[in-house]
Amino acid sequence: MMTLKSVALLLISFSTLTLAARIHAGEATLADPDLPQPFDAKAASSLLESSPFTRPLNLSESLQLTGIAYVEGKPVATLVDRATNKRYLVSDTPNDMGWRLKEASPSSELKYTEVKLIVGSEEVSIHYNNAQLDPPKKGYGPSKQPSEQEAIRNDENGKPYVKGSVYLSDADRERYMKSLSPEGHEKFRQIIRDNREKMFSSSPADRAAFAKQALEKAFTEGKAK
């Protein structure tokens, strides 16, 4: 005859076996390829070994300066990411990336032009790249390169753009001033403003070449005096 203690031990043993069977059945069910699988630590090994949060971020190498403008007396820098071609505007107010312009140092010689950004707790210096410092292509461009102050203007809405006429050769600038009608002047300015992003991201040589094309188009579609 079973005692009360024996019955209790039997019930405990039965419960333990039932629980083990359920756990085993659950593991078997998870092994079904149509259901979510157990986490595999090996899948994350590459991420753990090279975390994006520990990789160095050298903005001085990935970004290049494309222009400096002054809006209401305050500098605004335009930058481009060399890898993605994405463009950014940075001023003394943090942009969407949290970047803030600390200092702008324009120079009549582009190689000395520099802006300093505050990115998080770091200070980053950005310059023009070597391609932007190329001399104008043969037959294009002024005899003297314009400074950033001479090249950058703001339109009636306060939006910066590159003034195309300062990149014309001396002879073409004379044609622009003396032979082009008011309608032609407006056509030239409109072409330049419609391509402001192209002008900002171009080297002085390419700016000069594009200004030359815009002038010829203005003479064709506008009217000579």
C-alpha cells in the first residue's frame, strides 16, 4: 500500500518528466526551418569585431569644401562627401547631422581656404581638394583667379550661388559687358543659378568652362546689343 509520501514523490517525478518532454518538444519545434531560429552568435561575430561605433570617422578625408558664402554677414560652408556625393550646408546653427561651423577662413588662394567644424566633441578642418585647385583649362578662365568673396553671391532670396561672370576669360567678360543685351545677361545669370550645385562642387577650371558654355548659349538664345 502506497503511503502519502510515496504518492507525493510519484507526482513530483511525473511533473518533472512532463516538463522535460515539453521543453524537448519546444526545441524540436524551434528547429522547424519555417519558424524563427535560435540566435546564432557566429552571425554577429563580424559586427562585434568591427563595430561601426568604434570605427574611426575622419571627416577631414571624406569631406571636401566646395564654397563659402555669407548670409546676413555670417559664413555658410557648402561641403560634399567624396564617396556618396551627398552635399551639406553648415552654419553656426547645427544642421541635421549636428555639425556646426566654428570658423571660416576664406583666402584669395584656394589652397589656403579652410573651414573648421564642430562635430560632437571634435573639431574638424575641411579644405578644397587638389582637383579644385587646378588652373583653368586652356582658352578658358580669367587671367587672375577670383577670391571666394568675389565668386560667391546671394540671390534675391538670400540663397548663395557662384557668380559665373568672374570665371570668364578677360576677352569673354568684355563681350559679356559690352555686346550682350539685357535679355542675354538675364539668360546667362539664369543658367548659372539653375546649376548652382554644379558650380559649387566644380573646380575653378570646370567653373570657367561651364561659364564659357553659358555665355555662348546666352548669345544664341538672348540678343546682342
